[in-house]
Amino acid sequence: DYKGQKLAEQIFQGIILVSAIIGFICGYITEQFGWTVYIVIAGFALSCLLTLPPWPMYRRNPLEWLPVQESGTEEKKPADRKPKRHAKS
């Protein structure tokens, strides 16, 4: 459903943003760029774990689909067909 997709996108972006800020601050304080990268990767992994599986919180508003219609397999009678018009050249 569309509301669930919006929620998953907001959670994903929020976690990535927060982990990037925390990673930058930790990397700046410790003067180690590796810490920044590790924290951002951990945030990415956490956001993937929370948003990629089809958790029930993302499926609260299911879409209503049209019912299946049987397509007629029998041939139409020649009187029921409309004549085809060809474009003039």
C-alpha cells in the first residue's frame, strides 16, 4: 500500500540521516574517518532490516483490486465485429 511505502521511505531516510550525523560527529571527535564509515554502514544495515521485509506495519492499508473478469474464448460472430478502417495514404 502507498501509506506503508511512504512510512518505509521516511524511516529509511531518517535512519540514514541520523547515522550520518552521528558518524560525522564521532569521526570528527576521534579524528578517524573509518568510524564515520562504519557508523553510516551500520545505519544503512539497520534501515534495510527495518524497511525491506514486508512487516505488518507497512501493510495496514491494502489496495482494493478489481475482480478478475473471465475473457471470452469463443469467437465473435461476423455480425458483431466492426469493420477495420485503414488510414488513407
